Amino acid sequence: MLVIKRIRVRYQLKGCPPDKEDAARRAHEHHAAKCPVYRSIGGCIDISTTLEFVPR
């Protein structure tokens, strides 16, 4: 039987303009509260995310 205990999500934004990075960080910090999947399983499974800016 498969049991999922944790999920790690890595977001990579390629070519994000420097003046938009703060907005992207804010969106990343708050997106889980609006995500129906996270809200459904977040209490049962450890979910974490990272955000990385990748130059073009």
C-alpha cells in the first residue's frame, strides 16, 4: 500500500523581471490558503514549497 507522508513542490520562475520578484514572493507565501488541494490534504500530509528565480 502506498502512503504519502509528504509533498515537496519546487517552483522555478524563469525570466521573472526583478521588479516583479517581491510580488511573486508574496503570492508564493499566500497561495496555499487559496488552493483547494492544499486545504483538503494539508492537515494530513506535510506539504512544503520553495520558490526559485532562474535567469533566462
